[in-house]
Amino acid sequence: MKFGGTSVATPEARRQSALRVISAKEKGFSPVVVVSAIGRRGAPYATDTLINLLKEIDPTVEPDAREMDMMIACGEIFSSVIFAHLLKTLGQPAMAFRGGQAGIRTDGVFGNARVVGINPIALQRCIEQRVIPVVCGFQGTFVPEPGWPGGELTTLGRGGSDTTASALGAALKAYAVEIFTDVEGVKTADPDFVKNAPTLRKVSYAEVAEIAHLGAKVLHPRAAEIAMKYNIPLWVKSTFSEDEGTEVVSGDQVQARRVTGVTHTGKLVYLQFGLQTASPEHRKELETRVYEMMARYNMSLHMMNLSPSGIGFAVPRDQYPIVLDLLDGLVIPVKNDDKTSIYLFQIGDKPSLEAETQTKLLEPLGEIKILTIGLTEGCTMVSVVGYEYMRQAGVFLKVLRSLCDAQVPVLQTSDSDLSLSVLIPESETHKAVSLLHEEFDLAGAN
């Protein structure tokens, strides 16, 4: 039973969550609890608050990833101890565990670690003794070498408490994993954009992972992927409602439907790389170097596009400053036989001070080929998700025609087996989500 930040944000919310745990125990289950940090941005122990405590010391100095993990993991530690103590005051024996104490081992990537194994001996002992384990979500331990004392604390990335719950469910062979949040389940659209958007009663693991990857915050995609791999029943429910919620199951248990839902990302910046002036034999090298750099710095790429004129992709706006530093003025030498060609990337038609300086410094080496990166700011991605529906003829046309009739500009498109996405101006997000929700008749979905 995993409880998110809003489910543990106040004494009243924590009590309601605790009563759900006690109810499960009274029904004969042996509940294992996973908790997020208390509250959201602005709350004293919320993850964002802890991040800001470090960054406000000197905004020009980026905190070390290892120390940042140690800092933000404190939020879940506070939460687990408080929740365990609350259960004790309600007459239920309970014990708090850090991720490492619960047996969660990770790959050691600070800030975005993946679970590589779980040895839940301590949790199993608690269960045998009828003690309720309360585990810190979002964290684990990396042991660099056998015999190292304690190991390094690592975090699993934003939303990682869902991943903790699914991974523990798999390790403990749980009857089910229940994710408790402040919404009644997986909706056909964001209720802030579509009032009274219905709750889906059943969705497939693949669908909910796709919805999460495309912007919905209701469940972390890794949680769905782990549950799918181990075939664990997964539920998304509200802490504050008696609604039955959404059951996440395998694809063969989901009735065929036209479209599951409409989702959208946050704020994006779209970059279009013009490679027309590059020598054809250098294209592959240039593209590979750009993508390698994005991967090295963990940039999230959306709407990737490959065409005869170049490549393109969108990045979250909060990552754009890093992308700007990496790409504007980037020099890539490409050797071909005995000759070396020098390419310089610049963002926009007018060179920045950095790009101009690089060009002047490189002039003695010979011809510099300038590759321009077109920039479109203020974008968002709206996606239509459907299980085995995107393959049908006419879906793409229906989406584009609907948006065109409503005068919503489409800047770029992409698709997969489960979704079709369009890049549009951010100002048109509300209109586009509402329009597509209506176009695919999702008001009556269940």
C-alpha cells in the first residue's frame, strides 16, 4: 500500500491513510506500507523544499548528486517514522525502514537509480511477527564493492515511490499493489482540463505506462513496467474517496475500446537541426554525437524526428538551459580520409556570443561549417492513447482534422503502437485536450 505526498501531508490525511492500512489488516492481509515525502512543493519536508535548501546556498554552484540524494531522502525518512508512530498510537505495531534497510539494492546512478535486486528479509520477519513495515519510498542502497560498510544511499528519480511499491510487491509476491493518491484512479484526461473526466475501471499495464510516459502524473511508468513483468495486480485509488479506483491488468483482460485517454506533457522547447550543409558522409557521425551528448547528460527527449534535412527533438523547458550550454557553440570535428571537417552548431539564425567566439578561434584551422538549430519555445505535447487502436486507418487524419478545424497549429507529430502525439503551442493545450476528448467520445468511457 503506497501513499503519496498528499495522502500523508496533514494529520487528518495521515490518519485516513493509516485507517486504510488497519482495515486491510483486519480483512486478513499483511500490509506493507510505502510512503512518499510529506506534502508537495512548499511544505517543510517536501522533496522540492529540501532541494531548494541546498540550491539557495549558492545558485551558481550545482549540488553534488550524491549529497543531493542524501538530502532529499530525508523527506521519506521523516514520513516513514511519523507514519509508523501513528500506527502505533492506533494500536498497531509498526516499524519504519529506509530503502536500504528494506533490502532494496540499486545500480548506483545518483538521482535516477534503478532497482537491481531486493532481499526483503527484514520485512518478511516483520510480517511474520504481525508488525506493519513502513518503508521509505524513492530510495535504495548501492554497494560499490562487496564488504563496503553501509553502501551509498541512492534515489530512484521523481515519482520513485511508485517504483518502490511495485518492486517490493514483486519481491514479496504480494496479493496486489495499491497506489493511493488524491485522484480516484486513472482518468481519461486531466480533470483540470476536462471537468468530470471519467475514471477508467480497467487499463492495461502497457496503456498506463504509455500514459505516464506521455505526461500523466497518476503513476510512474517504471511501476507499471515492474508490475507487468511480474504480473502483479496493480490498483490506483484515492485516499479520500471510497471509489473502487482503477485496476491495471494484462492486455488480454482489457475490453477493446476506441481510445483510453488524452494526456499532455508540461512545457517543451523544440529543436530542429538543419544538416543540409553537412557532407552526406558526415551526417551519421554528427547525429550520433548529438544524441550521445543528450544521453550523457540525461536529457529527456520527445517528438524525435529524422528527415532528409536534419533531425529534431523536444526537451522539457527546465532542461533547456543545460541543452543551450551543450549545443550552442558546440564544435564537432569529423575526420574523413586525411581531411578533417569542422562543424559548429549555433542556436538560431543569429550567432550568440559563444558561437561567434568559437568561430573566430577556429578560423586559423580552415573552413568552419555552421549548422543552424531552429528553436521553437512555448510548446507542449498532446497525446491520444489507445490499446491496439492506433494501428487503425484514419486515426491520424481524425486528430489532425479536428485540430485544424479548431485552428490549433500542429508543429510536429509522432506515433507508437499505443499512442499518437502532436506538438502544439502551449497556449492551445486546454483547447486541444478538451477537443480530442470530445472527438473520441471519452465522456462515457469506463
